[in-house]
Amino acid sequence: MKILFLLFPLILLLVQGAAGNPLLCKRRGGYCTLGICRHGATPVGRCTPYRVCCLG
């Protein structure tokens, strides 16, 4: 049972890291912006919880 207390924080860190990545956005040819994408751009993911990855 003690191992569950060690695994739980590790799982939380992995989930947090999957939330978004600015480098992955730039690799796709996009850019990160705060809030919403500019007119004509398409949101394709998240860079951080507050920044959106946009293509266009």
C-alpha cells in the first residue's frame, strides 16, 4: 500500500506534463498566443493552460 503514495504524485506529474508543450506547437509550424487565435488562424492545441497553439 505504501507504493500507492509514491505512485500518485508521479502520475500527477505525468498528467500535468501532457497538458501542452510550446516546443511541440512550434514544431507543428504554429505559434502560442494568450487567449484566442488571431482572425484566420485555427487553434490546434494548448501550449500552457492559458496559452493556445494556433496555425495560420
